Amino acid sequence: MFTLPQKESRKPTTCPGSVSTRGLHSIYGDGLEREAARKPDQKLLYGVGDPTAMFSSDSPHLSSRGSIIKWFWDSAEEGYRTYHMDEYDEDRNPGGIINLGTSENKLCFDLLSRRRPRSCVDVGDSAGPHCEGILREEVASFLSFYCKSPAPLKPENVVVLNGCASLFSALATVLCEVGEAFLIPAPYYGAITQHVYLYGNVRLVCVYLDSEVTGLETHPFQLTVDKLEMALQGAISEGVKVKGLILINPQNPLGDIYSPGELREYLEFAKRHALHVMVDEVYMLSVFEESVGYRSVLSLEGLPDPQKTHVMWATSKDFGMSGLRFGTLYTENQDVATAVASLCRYHGLSGFVQYQMAQLLRDRDWINQVYLPENHARLKAAHTYVSEELRALGVPFLSHGAGFFIWVDLRKFLPEATFEEERLLWRRFLENKVLLSFGKAFECKEPGWFRLVFSDKAHRLRLGMQRIRQVLEGKSQVAEDPPSCQTQEPRGPHR
């Protein structure tokens, strides 16, 4: 199936079958991430014809394309506006909504603020255009070290833009013709739908995963090559040309981590079918369980097809700098690197930001001795607290010691296994002043899964978990039909 949700229960054969994945546990987490957006009608990304024909413009000033862009924005913002009008503040609005959905690391702002960057005045002429060359050198050195690449990575293979969203949009535009598609395992970070569609008019073909464990060697929501093959052949049978595969590692929202063996299998699959592979490693340094053994795709000896393997990373998650807008692409394909880099006139960084990023990435002593150990310790403590709360409630969950979120199984709290009941449960949480992300926002095929983000301060976590407990135990103290939540939908995935 394609990523944009449907308004009718029509099931294209493009995404046949389901997938199983890794072990299920009972953990807590505060998971919202602004990612519960309604996505456009499935027909937008599926079938033959002009996707813009699905929309009639509600403005005489907009093209059909402009209307689609506006529709994405309006529908995605609708639920988040509810939160923003009643945002929790410890002093000014203690009864406000707790946001346990936005995947943002709020645990280490103090560490970052103490590492005071030099001011603009101090930087002077060093923040000029030539800064980009310096930054690419620092990025190559940084990724070589933390990705544990077999050989030093080359600065000429580095592209920097203002965030991974821009990189996804740029890659979709330069790799695909209009109407072509990428495979993506689902559930997945739903904002990628917009990243690849709004500029490039590129579709997503979901490789649907499910929670079923079929044997000793399987785990819930497990991605396998067989599932990839089924999805690819289904898309081909529907006349859809697939140009690539998107992998998120560590995975969002599952928190799953692909082993080196799994990564190589997926890359070999892509090579057999001449597919590009885009690997989003934005949570690379947010693996807080040492036993997990995370490996970057750049650490693999002898990539099956290095000319079609493109790796993304950003500071937004690992360094809690979502607002700074810095993302980097590493690709050995110089045609791709040049094409993506040429879009920097629309998605570039100021010289000052380039300078500050170079200074951060080269400060290896502070990163290794101060920031990463403390960040991992705080993430682990918050994760432990939420996990224990979930276990006390008897709520199953998935968590793999990476990222900022826990994938929570609330299916037993749905009167019926439908996405409408899932959305109603989401509304009950919102009415009880806690914002979460429901599974449909990530194109999960099973109603009842929610993502909880735990990377927040202890007092907000405690209050958020109290409110979640009230809802699940049927003790929430809210009006039956609060007008502010009656027609609201959750906000679209925001990482």
C-alpha cells in the first residue's frame, strides 16, 4: 500500500502480506512526536493518473499543487494546534497538555547551553562561503569515527543541507521521475510521505510489518527479504516503478536496530533489483544500551552497491538541535552528490551555522567524555522509569535501547480492533491532557499501537504517565465531549 491513508477501505495489491519483527516486552514511554497526521487519500499515491485530480482547490489563488501542499499542512497541524493552545507549563499552565509525542531530546539542554559557542562577532570572516569546505571535512572525519568506517570517508562525498527533511526531498527529486516510488518498511516515520511527495511527486510503497512471531528466530515487526520481495512484486504488478528502498536505523517508531547481517541482506536485495538505498541514521548516537551493538551501514566492509547507497545523519536528535536545521548526506555517487548539493540554494545553511557545526563536530573530547556518556545515562534512566510504569499497568511494549520512544501495545484497550477505536483512544488521552501518537500515523497495519516518547524531564514524565494511567484505568476526569477535541486529529509525524 502507499503511504497516504485512504478514505475508503480499498486495498491495492501493491503491498501484499505482512511482516513480523522483534521481541515484545512491557515498557512505558511517553510517545507522541507530533506524528499523528491524517495523510491524504491513498489514491493520491496509488494507481494511474494525475494525483492532483483528487483535489479541488478551495482557493482561487492556488494551483492544484498548491492546494495539495496547503491540505497537507492544514490536516497535519489540526491536532497539534489543540495541544499548542493548551500547552503544559509548570508555573503558568500546570493543567495543560503534556506532549509525550514529539521525538525530541529534552534531557541535555543544560549540557549544550554550558558548551557556549563563540558569538557571531567572534566568528568574523570565518563564517564565509568557504566554511562549507571546512564543514564537509569535519563531517567526513566525524562520520568516519562514529560510524566506524573501514577507511576514512571522503569530504567530496559529503553534502550538507538544512535537515534530513530537505535531504529526503532532494533525493526523491533527483533519483525518481514523477510517479515512481520507494519501498519503505511500515510502520515508519510518517512525515517521509510529505518529504518525498510534495516536491518530487514520488510515491511510497509500504512493506507492511506485523507483530506476529512465527518462530524462535523471529520477532515482532521483523523486516525480511521475503517481505521486501513481496512488496516489490506487488508494486510491479500494479504498474508502479520502484526506484529505491528507504531504511531507518535505528528505526522510528519501533526503536528496532538492524544487525550487520540484516543490513547486508537488504542491500543485496536492492542490488539484485538495481534499487537505490537511502539509510536514515538520525538516531545513530542515541543508542543507550551498550549490549545492543548498533552498526552503521558505513561500517560494513564492501558495500554491495556503493554507488546506490546513500546515508543520512543530522544533529536534530543526537544533539537535541531540531531547530538548528543541519543534515548531512554521504554518498559515493558523485552525480547524486552534485545534484543534491545544487539544491543548497533552496535548502542551504548560513555560513555562521556551518561554522558552529564544524566547531561542534570537531570537539571530540567534549562529545566522548561529557555529552554522550551523560546523554546516554539520562536516556536510560528515563527509559527505565517509563518501562517500569508500563509493566505496572500490564501494558506490552517493544523497546530496543535506542532512540527516544517506546512502541506500546494498547490493543486490549480497544473495544473493537479498528482504527476508529484507536483514534478515539487517542482523543481520550488528549482530553485527559496528554498527547500521544497513534499507530495509524506511522502506517501501522494493526490498530492499537501507540508511540511514547520518554526523552523528557522527570516531572513531565511522571505527570504524563499519571494521566495515561487514568485513561487506561477508566479514571480520567474529563468532560465526555470537550469541544476543543471533538473534531481534532493528531498532528503529522514530526520525527
